[in-house]
Amino acid sequence: MERSRHIEQYLSNFEAFERNLNGEASAEIHAVRKAAIKRFSELGFPTTRQEDWKYTDITPLVNVQFAMLPAGGVPRVRVRDIETLSSGTGLQNYLVCVNGVFEEKISRTSALPKGVRVGSLASALRDRDPLVRDHLARYAGFEDNSFTALNTAFLRDGVFVHIPDAVVVDSPLHLVFVSTQSESEFVTHPRNLIIAGKNSQAVVVERYVHLAGNRYFTNVVTELTLGENASLEHDMIQLESERAFHIGTLHAHLGRSSNFVSNNVSLGGALVRNTITVVLDGEGGEATLNGLYTGRGDQVVDNHTTIDHARPHCGSHELYKGILDGRSKGVFNGKIIVRKDAQKTDAKQTNKNLLLSDGATIDTKPQLEIYANDVKCTHGATTGQLDDESLFYMRSRGIPYGKAREMLIDAFAIDVLDRVRTESVRQELQRFLQERLVKIRRGGT
């Protein structure tokens, strides 16, 4: 009964959202929205009775009555705010969304190569862009995912990126999503579509930051599609408020001989769920998934990944690491699927976790579903505490306990951060991690 009341709240919000669409309600995408809200009403919110949510209780999120922010009421955010939130790394190309709404005035794209198209997804929808029509809501299905269904139902704005065939983008393209202070607890549903053409190359950095102190809920879906021989690195940096809820869904669809790298770093949020799905749908494709997550206090960080080998001669490599302190909780569920015709698959998955307190917990579940017979697939998971012998050795060399502890934690994490190819982004992440580790108790002097 209680959950039904919360579902009704979102259905009521959708009715108000629909009324404010005006002429856009007749657009082709609105039929998809209505199908999505119908599916959400059937699914409801997931519970711990469902296998994919067995270890993550979202009751704290469901119990909050999040408001929809009024259209056109986006608070003012300045360029220097974006620079501050990005550690002043001298961004050349960045697109900014404030509370889920694209802000052209504070976005900068002059350094992009000729032919690259970037901007508001809402504008692309209004212009009936054929690429958006062909790709939007084609990959991240909402039939079995309540939060993707919600995002699709309230789909209105976000970022659209198209990198044409054979275009190389030398400097990273940053997508900056800012949540600001509000009188009410609010929800946003950003939607992003990134299309990389044949033989193209780019680095896209998707980051979530905040100027808000109140509770809010970010429910984002990003769809990526890579053409033949395309190469794309996607760095996801989650720095939400520690009072915020973040549900992020990423779906990447890979063409023949394409190469996709995902670096997912989660350092903020009260309750975080990252769902990453990669489909290798062309021969010779390569996918690499790297992840780093930290937790302190009562934080919950849940990572669910799926790598779907749908074609032969593809490879995938996955490394996720967690650092958990206080009473925080981590979840890692990594699934590798090898389809019947996906012979010569080579897949490796590793999850390692470092528990810094007796109250921190991790539930890890690596999975293999193999339907082909000529494959190489391995997976493994480890959980432990800081090595006493290493601490003793460092202290015997005159290093204080607290400093030795920090050095070991840093060494554990750096293995993931070193896999970020862009030096400026890697250095930025190292700074963010150091700031984060300062907040994690040192446990001695």
C-alpha cells in the first residue's frame, strides 16, 4: 500500500509534465514516454525480493516525495562555478546541464573539430533530428528497469553528441551536470545520447556535481553507440552531495572492431546505483570497464555491470575496486554473457574490496553465463583489510601509522585511476580521491 502511494505520486507528476509539453505532446517520442510510464506503473519500485536488488534497499529513496522542478526556472550558474566544480583543470570543451536542463550560455564548444554536433537533446527532439529518432531509447530498454522507465517517461532534456565518421576529437568533451539548491527536495531525469561514427575517436567525461545542500535525486540514462572501428573512452565522475540519491544507467552498443573504455568513479551520494551494460554487437570489438568506489558513514554504493558478448572474436576486461569505511555498504554484481555464436570470446573480470572498519560491508557476485564452447572467461573477487605486515614494515622505516595507512589505501586505488588515459582527467581524479580519503578516518597517528 505504501509503495503504491509513491507510484501514484510519479503518475501524478507525469500528468503535470504532460500538460506542460504543449505542442511537444504530439511528437513521436511522446508515445515512447507514455509506454514508459505505463511500464513503470506495472513494475513499481524494485525491492530486495528481486535478485538484482537483493543487497540494496531503496526504501530511503522511495519514501521521499521528490518534486518536479518547474520548466524554465533554472537557477543561475556561472562559468567560474563550473571551473571550481571541475578543480580548475582548464576545460576546453564542456556542455553544462543545470538541474537536468541544458544551459547553452555557460557551455563552451569552440575547440571541437568541424562537423562534431553537440548541444541540447531537447532541441534535437524539437528539430526531429533523424539521428535522435533512429537511436534514442533504442538501447537502454525500460521493460525490466523501473528507473529507466521513469527516466524515459520524463525524457525532455540532456545532452546530444554526434561525432561524425573519421573525426578525431583531441581534447576531452566534458558533460557537466550540476544540481543546485532548492526550496524542495527534487528529482531530475537527464537523458544523454552519444553517437560515435565509423573510425572516430573521442574521450567523453560525464560528471555529476552539486551546489546543493538539500536532498535531491538524480536519475540519469546515457546511451552510447559506436560505429565500426570507433574508439571512445567514457569517464563517469560522480561527486554528488552526500545527502543525494544517484541512479545512473549507461548502455553502450558496440559495432565491429570498435573499442570502448568505461572508467566509473563514485565518490559521493547517500545511495548510489550504477548500472552499466555493454553489448559487443560486432566482431572484433573490445570493451574495458574500470571502476572505483568509496563509502563512509552510512553510504550505499551499488555497481551492476553486464558485458554481453553477442558476436565472435571479442574481448572484455573489467576491474572494479571498492574502499569502504564506517558503516558503509558496497555491492558489486558483474555479469559476463557469452552468446551461442560468440566463439573466441576472451573475457576477464576482477573485483577487489578494501574494508577499513569492522562496520563496513561488501556483497560481491561475479557471474558468467556462457553458451559458446570456444572461449576464455575468468572472474574473481577478493575482500580484505589493510595488510598488517605492510603496515609494520612501513612503520619500522619511520613512517607514522596514519601516513602508512593512507599510502596503502592510495596504492590500492591508483591501479584504477592510472587506467584513465587523459592526464588532466587522471590528475583531477587523483585530487578528488585525496580529498575523499582525508574524510575517511585515518585510524591512528
